Amino acid sequence: MIMQEPPFRDPAVPLADRIDDLMRRLTLEEKVGLLHQYQAPVERLGLGAFRTGTEALHGLAWLGPATVFPQAVGLASTWDLDLVRRVGEATSDEVLAFHHKDPAGAGLNVWAPVVNPLRDPRWGRNEEGYSEDPWLTGVMAAAYAHGLRGSAPEVLKTAPTLKHFLAYNNESDRCTTSSNLPPRVLHEYELPAYRPAIEQGAAVAVMPSYNLVNGRPAHLSPLIRQVLRAWAPGDLLVVSDAYAPGNLTALQGYHDTPPEAYAHAVKAGLDSFTQDDDRSEATLAHLRAALSQGLLAERDVDAAVRHTLSIRFRLGEFDPATPYDDITDNVVNCPEHQRLAREAARRSFVLLHNDGLLPLTGVTKVAVIGQLGDALMEDWYSGTLPYAVTARAGLAERCQSVFCEAVDRVTLTSEAGPVVADPAGGPLRVAAAEPGEFDLFDWGGGAYALRAVASGRFVSVDATTLVNDQPGPNGWEVRQTFRMEERPRGTLALRHISTGCYVGTAEDGVLRLVDDADQAVWLAMDVVRSGTEQAARLAETADVAVVVVGDHPLVNGRETEDRMTLALAPAQDAVVQAVRKANPRTVMVITSGYPLTWTDADVPAVLWSAHGGQEYGHALAEILFGDADPEGRLTQTWYRSEQELPDLLDYDIIASDATYLYFRGVPLHPFGHGLSYTTFEYADLRVELADDVVIARATVTNTGARPGVEVVQFYTHQQRSRVKQPLRRLRGFEKVRLEPGESRAVTLRLPVAELAFWDVTRDRPVVESATHQLMVGRSATDLRLSARFEVEGETIPPQKGPLRAAAHDEYDAITFVDETKQDGDAVRSDAEGAWILFRQVNLTGVRTCVATAGSTEGGMITIRRGDPLYGQVLAAFPVPRTQRYGYHAITAALADVDGVHDLYVVFENDGVTLTRLDFGAGA
């Protein structure tokens, strides 16, 4: 007798009905088992195990050799959405290939792309994002996610997950810091980066971030339900970041017990707990306890399980076949993907400066110099390089080349004798022998690595013993880097960066870590061979010198570590200066995941790329020798110094004049910058409005003698407004390839609705009646043409109340906090005299005001007209002591001041929380 398959296994049944059928068959205990990253199998129904989370940021990662593409910030610098989509498609091919070999080891829920706008280049994970512009971030993420999800309309190839929601740009204390997000920054800067990929159905999952937002853990954000799920055309899976659920009671202390915390998380929209790796029992026990205590209902579990099952169904798990079943491991690092990796690397190069040296001509011998000249780096989310074409290797294929790393070779000597290295890679020790020699690598920010000449391996720490057995800085805990602290008589002490311990010596002379700085061994460092001098001598022998400098992705900031400086490592900086003086034909090639600054302003040519993956060297050679035009453009502002940046934890880009949108200084290199080997002329800009669409047209002509690529960028600026507007905002771009003398018409079609900003007075987007300027050009500051156009929109009326405290116009010395644990934002004073401003409040007929406020210590709030210090006091509110989240409605008479006024709400004490002001008429 043939058994009929249940409806949930029938692809002809509508998706919602299939999910309903399977949900009815699952017991509550089985459904709870689906709430963990490692979802338990349900054998009686034939459901296998399922795991969320395969890393695929710029190629498949962590599972063995696979094609490695440029870092995400490098992919974005191509300004080529189709290329980014193709990279996503190739990555998903390789994910499928690994999955077909090992379904348990390579899951189809991929944790990519990262869509956090790159607000501050000091962020340790800068290389994971796309741009400081939220719109550009959003369209890049959508392109990559489209490639990952595949082209079949009903079946997902993989299930892309956007990371990390929300306002996450610092690693320092990332689990305990709260990102202050005023409403405009939330709606105009943070949220738009997530919208395209979700709204287009390209991304089907989201991962919240470790931090808090306005005092509430991001994993408990009501915006998950209110905004993200409202955008999604189908079910949206929400997965936690690793170990983040445990933070709710531990580091964050937001809830007292795990059942309480986990119940809140599920109700807020979390569907999958990434906690304790594959050991799910503790998490499931907390969820069972939440159910038994009445903190969770079965319907809450059902909602979460439905989101999870929806993704599994769409991945074809319960279908007899999918369009992607024939993908095999033949696609992994296949020739097509190698060519794509080379193309992506080539198109990502940005020519920052060129006095005519590039492209290279008449070169027969090149000197390749620098710590990165013959090395390719893997970042934490890179795949394992299947092969490595370094700068040295790529250039050696084109002409005669010579090479040096340009690092100092040193000896270390203590009072008891020199430090020697074991040729077999064993412990370092102080011994009566010839001094050991070490190559000293300066990675910047005070971080150094030592490579023992005797073994050719880097010094590391095994438990507490210094050994020399590593290929370089590596791993989650980088144990191969040290700081140098000055000691008397020109000596130094080595401090291990990972542990904070010092290097001392044991009785047997072996170098071991010690806790106390007073126990550190004092070492004299003598330079045996100067890397700078060696580099200069080598440069003199060549037709051109190519100095490859930059960062190490695991040292100069990374997950858990931010940067304090944007400066190029001092030793590398010195090499650039020495080489350029020795050979005026010097190219500085920067390889880094973030913007850098350097000292030598006279370097003839400067190229930048992110870490470019396995084909980096071939791509570099093609650009240097002019086989291709440099196509890359910056997606971040390159500041002249970190001193031009606000505090790393200041997320209010509007108030702090941050990013290209608001920055008023002159950057080292602006957003959108990138030179070509040819020249372009812009002409005939025309702007018109038709059917609520702004249509701009311009003509671009290649006026040089070579074919070239131009990224035509359109920006707008609103010239009159109730609020502070961006100085310029990217609205669109077009990448054009032109032969010498060729012209091309480019067009921007911008819906007028996209000119909206967030109106805090009415809690919605608004397009004001105003004059706008449309600009077109080569970067945010190299704008060749502009034209004005008028928009008929709204005029924002005076406010009448109620006034939500978090929806103010300006502020000083206040923090945004959670109004309740579940929902809402409020403000809390950080100092005496803190204030918030509400502009244009209509007080006609108003005679009373109610302030809803609280304070654990009590306090006073006053309302002043026109000025926070000297303005007329209109009302005063004594705030009684309350518990946190306890508020009192305090009524006060309001001075008789009919008309429209700017109101300053002044906090006379710190620690006072205000949620709202309500105005009433007179008796």
C-alpha cells in the first residue's frame, strides 16, 4: 500500500498551508526544540536537524579553502551592483557545494551581508560593511543578498541574514554600551540601510546586535516587529548573535532570570537562540520554564517557530527536489570564480592620487617593498585562501622584480644575556649564546610582532610561555602581538596585548608571562639591519618602487577591538618616506579595511584597496600597468586625522556633524573620490519634475586619450528647512565606460517622496515645500554641475502637544533611555542644567502642563522660553522619587504666554527621566 505524503511535503500546496499542516503535527516540546540555533530533529515526522549560521561575508568562510573575494568595503568600492550580485551568487554556489557534502557542517542560513553604516572608521569591523552612506549600503546589501538567495522565485538558494540590527559601530564594551539614537538619526540614517534587502525579499533573516539602543538591548527592540517585519513581504527569521541571549541577564543585567529574559526576547521577535554553541539544553530549559511560569504562551512559541519553518520550507527542505540540487564541489574555486575574484579585486582599486606616474610605462624592473608586499591577509570572516597571488607575485609576472619586507632585524638582550630562539619553534629563553635575531613588524597603534629568524616563525604565547611557532597573527585570541613600554637606560618591556601580561624570565631563563609590571624583564633592542635603509637601497636599483603598506585585519582593530588612530604604522610610514626620497618614481599601495592617514604628501601616486582576496596581485598589476582603468571610488570619508571625528560612542551624526552628510571640514579624500587614467567633462545638466519624480539628465564625455570608467554621482541638498539638513546626500549613481571622445547621457529618476526627512513633531516622514539643489560630479566635493528645483510639499505647523520627550529638536547633556522595558523611548539628564529643545510650540490658550517623569533621587524640571539659562521660566515640576520605570504625572500652572515659542525643558538635576509633556487649557 502506497502511503500518501502529508500536505506539508507537497510543493503544490500553498506555503502558508504547508506550514500550518506541519505546525499542527508538532508537539509543544518539539516546537520549543526549534528555537535554538541547533534545531533538534523530529524523527517521527522525518524532520532532520537544522542549523542557522554559515559565514559568507565575502566568500564562504571557516569551512576550508574556498574562493576569497575582496572584503565587503572593497566590493562596495566597485560601485557595481551587478558585480556585487555575481559575487553573492558565486558565494552561494560554494555554500551549496559544501552543504551537499556536509549538510550539518554547512547550513543554508548564511550570516551575511553586514549593513551597519560605516559611521566611524575607527570601528574594528569597518571592513565588514559597505559605506558610511545608508542608501548606498542598502543597495549594495540588496545586490549581494539577491546573489545569495538565488534566482528561483519560490525556492531560496541560501537564506541571507542582515547583520547587525541596530546602531552597532563600536567594539569597545559592545555588550554594555547603549547607542543614543534620536528619531531622525534612526529613521534617516540607521533604518534605511536595512530596508532595500528586506523589502525586496532578498534578505529573509536579520540578526540583532550585541549593544543596547536607547537603553534597551537590541535583541529586545520593538522595532523588530514594528518596522522590520512590516517591511518584509514574507516571514522574516530573527536569529540572535552568538551568546547574546545570555547577556540579557549577565553583562547587561536587563532581566533578573533567564526565563524572564528569554520570554521577552521571543515576544520582541527573536526566533532562534544562538547560545552555548551546539549545547541547546540550557536554553530550551529556560524557555520551558518561561512557559510553565506563564511568561510565554504557546502562541508566542508558534509565531517564532513559524518564522523558522517558513525559511526551511523556502529552502526546499521538504520538497522532492530543488533547482540547486546539481551544484557540486566542482564550483569551489573553479576557474569562473577565480576570474570573478580577479575582476572584483581589479574593479575595487581606488586611485587616490596620481601626478602622472601611473599607469606605468617603460618599466623593466620594479622594487616591491613592504610588510604586505608578499603577503595576503585573511580577516576573521574570510574564507581560507586556496592560493595567494601577492603584489610581489603579480608584478613578477610582468617584469623583473626585487623585493624586501622593509622591517627591522633586531636582537633583544637582558642583563642576564641575549634572547635566543629555538630553531624548532620551541620556547624563547635568555641564554649564554649568540643573540637570536628577530624581524620586527610594526602594525600600528603600538602593536608589534616578532618573527624569529632561526625558525622563520612568529613569536607567540603558549599558555604563558613564549614560543616561536606561528605563521603570523591569527585566531580569535591573537597571541602574537606585543606593545613596547619604555624602561630606564633605553631599555623596554614587552607587554602581551591579548592578556595584558608582561614578558618576564623564569629561573631556567625561559621567557614567560608575568602579571606584575615590576617583574617584567628589561630588554635592550639593537637594530642589526634597518628595514628603512634596506628599502631605500633596493628602491634605487629599480625603475619604479611599489611600497605596499596597510593593516593586518586581525591586529589593527577587529571584532572586539576598535582603533584609536587612523595613522599608518610609524615604521611603515618611515619606509614610504625613505623610498620616495631614494626613488622619486614611487607608488604607495595601501591595503586596508579602513581609511588611513600618512605623512609623506609628496608620494607621486597612491592606490588603495581593501584586502583583495586570492587574486589581489594580478589585479594590482593590471591597474599599475594600465591594462584597466581604476574604477573604484571611496564609500567613506578619509579624514585627515581621528581628531576630526566625534567620540566613538556618539551615534548622533546630525548633532556631531559626522560622515560626508554633515562634515564641514576639508577631508583628506572625500566620499565618492577616485581618479581615472583619463579625464571627463560634464555638461548640459537639466532637471525637471514630472509625476512626483525628479528627473535629472547630464552628459559626460571622455576628454582624454584612453578608455575610461566614470562613476557619475548625483547629490541633493535642501536649501530651506525647519531642521538641520545634510550638506549633500547621495541620490543615485551611474557607472559609464567611455572610449576617448565618447559621450554618454546619464539620468537620475528620484521620487519626490525620497526627499522626505523624519518630522519629530508628527512622528512621520515629511517632504517640505522648499528649494533643492541637485548636483552631479565625481565625488561629494568634486561636483561639476548643479541646478535648483522647487518642491511643493508641506509646511510643518507649530507643535501643540503632547510632546514626546525623545522627539525633541536639540539637546544637551541628556541620554536616550527606554521608557519601559517593552517599548518607548525617554530622555534622562546626565548633568545639572541638561536640556531638550522643542521648537515652535503653540501655547495659545494653554494654562497648564503635565510632565510625566521620574527619578530614583528626585529632582526638578523647569520649562524656559527662548533660552535654557536666561529664558523666562514658564513652569516648574518637582519630580518625586520613583523606582526605575516608575513615573509620576506632575501638573504645573503655565505662565500666560500665548503664541508660538521655542521651549527649553531644563533638568535642574542629573538622573531625571522625562517621557512626555501634555498641555491643557485654562479653567
